[in-house]
Amino acid sequence: MPRIAKVDPQITELHAKHFLFDEVIKIGLEYAFPARDNGIDVVVYNPSDFAAVPVQIKSAQTQSFGLDKKYQRTKHLILAYVWLKTREI
């Protein structure tokens, strides 16, 4: 029986962010990073009219879902949940 590789949560987060960035580009949008972290990981925008939305990325190695009240203060915030399957070795 294969073992499940233990993966550093920060590596999982990096993979999740780059997966999301790739998907954003595929649909013709762009992204930018805020200078400071105030609960927004990235701003996704349409380059033709600069309509933008803030995005908070949540990543995990297994399916999980949670909401924190602190995100209510950011209007139009998109919470993007990315679940990455852990590799077996």
C-alpha cells in the first residue's frame, strides 16, 4: 500500500495560488498583488475595462471548507477554495 507524502502547507498554498493564477489567465483576465496583506491575496481584473474583484485564496490537501466573519468587511470578496490531492509515494 502506498504511503501518503506529507506536504508542507506553504508548498500546498503556493501550488494552489499558481493553479488559480493559471485559470485566471486562461479566461482572459489578469491579476495583481496588493502591496499589503489585509485579507486580500490577489486582485483579479478585466484588462479591457479594469473591473476588479478582490480574491482570498484558501488551500488544503483535503476537502475542507470554512468561513470567517472577518471576510464580511471586504465588499465583493471572492473566496477561492483550492483542494490539491496529496501525492502517493
